[in-house]
Amino acid sequence: MNAVITVLGKDNVGILAKVSNECANVDVNILEVTQSVLQGMFAMIMFVDITNCTVPFAHLVDTLTEKGEQMGVKVHVMHEDIFNAMHKI
């Protein structure tokens, strides 16, 4: 099972590291990541494998949302099935 994690907000040091660390803490494997900084705004999309996640998906969502709030950015986590359903033509 996979999920998509997006992070948006004002750029600051350690955003990628902090989100990655939260993923590692619960055995979420990062498969792909892309990030950009545009005029001081940070944007990142991560595609992650949640198959071996050691906490329920809702807990992962809450943890990353809270971590984002602490960093002053918006973190959104979406299960791959929902992402695909939303973007299906």
C-alpha cells in the first residue's frame, strides 16, 4: 500500500529531514520525492510505501499534520487509492 504526502509552506531549514524522520520512525519507506523552492515557498511531494507502517494510517496522518504545524507548513497525507480515485479521468 502506498500514500502521497504533500508539504507546502514558507521555506525553512530541515523540512525534508523532519518529515523523513517521522516516516522512518514508523517504518514508512520513501519511494520517490520531489521538492522545489519557488520565491521562498517550499513545495514537496513524497510517494511512500506504508505496507510496513507500525501505526494505523490515521495516526500517521495526525503525526505528520502536527509536525507540519510545528514547522509552520501544511502537510497532507492521502492514501494512494483515494489519490488515484480523485485524479481518474
